[in-house]
Amino acid sequence: MISGLVVKGNGGFNTPWSWHLAPESIIVADVSIELCDGTPDMIEANVDAWIAGPRRFCPWSAVVVDRRPYVPTVAQAQGR
């Protein structure tokens, strides 16, 4: 399953949501704790709580539909 840290903003790729998974934090795991399971609309309704609480989102029912290379922004490349 996919797992990553929830951050605000759609990241330029997670439309229509107001959040995304930080690309550098994404991992693929065989198992994860139930605390991070959920659905995108659950995150949308509680973005601040997810960032303050579990932080990591690992939707057990997710299916990867597209994969694109991670290209950091200038600010990310400069560590900002």
C-alpha cells in the first residue's frame, strides 16, 4: 500500500483535494497500522487534524492509477 505524509495544498497534482502526500515521504509498504487508514474525503474534511495527528496517510483500499517521476520544485531542491 502507498503511505505518505499529509501536507496542505494540492501539490499541483492532487486535484480536487486541498492536500497531498509529500512526494519525498511516499513509501510502499506491505503492512501499516490502522491509524493511518482512511479515504481522501476523510482527509479533506479534517486536514489540520491529520497533519497534527496521524500525519501519515495509508489508504488500505487505494489503487495506483498513474505513476509519474518526482521532479522537485526549485524551493524543494534548495531545501526550503
